Amino acid sequence: MRNEDLPLYFQFFNEIGIINQLGRAAMEARFSDGLLMSHFTVLNHLIRVQDGQTPLKIAQAFQMPKTSLTHTLAGLEKRGLIEMRANPDDGRSKRVWLTEAGSAWRDAAIAGMGTEFAVVAQAFPPERIADALRLLTELRKFMDAARD
Amino acid sequence: MRNEDLPLYFQFFNEIGIINQLGRAAMEARFSDGLLMSHFTVLNHLIRVQDGQTPLKIAQAFQMPKTSLTHTLAGLEKRGLIEMRANPDDGRSKRVWLTEAGSAWRDAAIAGMGTEFAVVAQAFPPERIADALRLLTELRKFMDAARD
DNA sequence: ACTAAATAATTCGATATCGAACAATAGGAG
DNA sequence: CTCCTATTGTTCGATATCGAATTATTTAGT
């Protein structure tokens, strides 16, 4: 990397960070029951991939300390959005299952986001977003693979 | 927004979130003295804009609750990276000043990031990043302005 | 000048995050 | 089987985040 390119990459990640913060705040403001992005992310993952995952699997999927996930799962369970049952295949681990309420909450959260997205979509048409998304997806996969 | 475009925007912000998390973790791993991105962001802001800002100004610049900033500033002050002095123009507020150590720590942090960026730059040349950066900057400004 | 409303920062309490240490179980080597 | 190591999840302690209430000061209205 040429030295004069450093600010470019720096600024890139900087903008990513700010957009993430703004987007996150906007979405969390619409979440009911004091739930946060971490909770939503887990529920969404269980629907996208499949429920019945072990906590460790989920933590790895998000590159997240498993100790943080324990706490997030506890919050979801307390609110009745997931159920944790023993794993018959391995006495050490558990399996995480969505409840009806969990599935419904996730759907409602996504519907709520639509309102936010519509505002963005007014100014940024799908083609532009899709264009940038290609790079972002590629970059995410690269960074994910580059983790030691 | 057409309904079938919703997943596109959703996925876009999702990738932003993951990249942010991966980038953040990689950078924080290099920060000395247990400092976090929040600390770096404040120091960097004081250099970019100008030090002597009031806490409220800084909090607004980051769309961040001022109560969180109080805590971040306390951490920076405890480590001698900033100094807070009374504001002669307004008895309610204070002004935040960088110390030599604060400035040096920020420079070292950026230098450390260079190593991470170089890996990314191998696979993603400046032109591609600059291209995406244009959209991101525009989007960030838009979202920033759209805040109520 | 006096009072009321607005503003700056902090304190408080509840929750989140995360590294280190831990208990329980699994699995492999002998 | 027994011992040793690896793996899974939790607990614990320290710090971070953030909304609500609080204190001090300024500004606006009269």
C-alpha cells in the first residue's frame, strides 16, 4: 500500500462506522421491549440459517465472544423469544430454538425497518446500493477469512 | 420503495454492521492500555476539527448520548490523554484539550492500523475503495441530516 | 431585578460487553 | 478403564453504554 493511500482506507472504515452507528440507533429506536441490535441479529440468524444451533456455533458466525452471547441469549429467553434445550448429542452443549413469539418479533422488527429504508431509498436507488453492496460483501468475506 | 427491494437495503446495512464489527475488533486489538474505539474516535476528532471543543459539541458530532461521552472523556483524562478545563465563556460548560500524550497515542494508533489496511489494500485497490467511499460519504451525510 | 424555562454536564441505575477463570463433558492415548 | 487434553457453556469482575433524574448556570420574559 502506498503511504498516501492510508487516509483513504482510514476514511472508508470511518464512514462505515458512522453509518453503522446512525443505522443502528435508528433501528433500535423502533425495537420494542428494550431489545437491542444484538438480540435482533441472533433471532434473524436463527431464521436465516436454521434454529437448533448451539450457542458456540452462533457466536462463531458473528465473530463474537461466546460470553457476550450467553448474556444475549439469556435476555432473549427471559422474554420468551427463544428456548434453550439440552443437546442430546453432546452433554456439554445446548441447542437454541425460536419460539412463535421470537419469530413474530423479528418479523415485526423488519417491517419497522422498512419505514427507515424507504427514506433512504428515496435518495439512493436500488442500483446504487446494489453496486456498493457487491464490494461490501466481497470485503466482508475477505475480512472474515483473514481473521486468525 | 418497492417491496422486493427491502431485502437489498436490509442486506446492505447488515454488511455494514459486520464489516464494522470486524474492523473494530481488529483495530481495538492493537490499541494499547485497554482503550477502545470510542476513545480513539474522540481523540481523532479533536485533532481533525480542533481541540478546545465542549463535550456537548463532541457528543453532537457523533450523534452520541452526552452521558456516554462523559464516561469516555473521564477515561481519556484518567490516562492523561486529554485535559478538561473550565470554559471562560460559559460557566456551565467545559472545554476539552489534547495533551502531548493524547496526540502521540492517536498517531501511534493510526500507524498501527496501517498494518491492517495494507492487508485489505492487497485485495482491494484504492480505486475500488474510493469508488465505494463516494457513496458511503453521501449516504452518511444524508442520514446525518435526516436525524430528527 | 426576579422568575421561569432552557442548557451543560454529571450522577445514578440498569443493562451490555468481554476477558479470565471455572465446572462439566467429550474424546483420545495408553 | 484411566488419565490427559480439548471443548462447551457459565460465572465473575471490570468497564462501557445510555435513559432518567439532578445540579449549576445561562437566557428570556416581564
